[in-house]
Amino acid sequence: MRVATFSLIAVAALAACAKQPDQISAVDIGDRAYANYSCRDLAKEKLSIEQDLANLTAKQKSAANGDAWGVFLLGLPLSSMSGGDQEALIAVAKGKVHAIERTQAAKRCN
């Protein structure tokens, strides 16, 4: 009985852990969001989002590693519990980059 209870708690704790950034899928952002941007504006916007994404990725890696240690030592995903998980923001940023890239390709930007 104790092993089953411990196993359920461990599975629940691991499910609540922050994902590594490369395991986070992009949210589908419609191409129309960037339809009125010029090629120059698209490039500037993409650079800005990629910089934000790099910062979010660093925070997410830290949260994922903190959760792994928290679960290992205490059985709790401490980083996720304290708001360190950036998964939603990363998914949106990745989606924006993909939408911009599709728009750049459609407009034949260099």
C-alpha cells in the first residue's frame, strides 16, 4: 500500500514539473497577425521576440532543473509552484516566430 501511494505521489509531482524548453510546442498564431508588416518590420519584430524567447528559455531551464531537484529532494516541484514555469509564454513566442517566418516567406523577404 505504501509503495502504491508513494508511486502516485511521485507521478503527480513529476507531471507538475516544468518542461524543458525544447519540449514545449508552439501555439498556432495566425499569419494575419503580421500581414500588414513590412519586411523590415517583420525582421525587427522577429529579433525582438527571439530575444524574449532566449530570456524565457533560460528561465524555463532553471525552473525545470529546480523542479527536478525539488521533486528529488522534497517530492515537490518547487519552481513550478512558485511561478517559475514559463511554458505558456514560450509556446506563444515560438508561435509568433513561426507566424513571422511564414509571413516573411509569403512576402519573399530576404
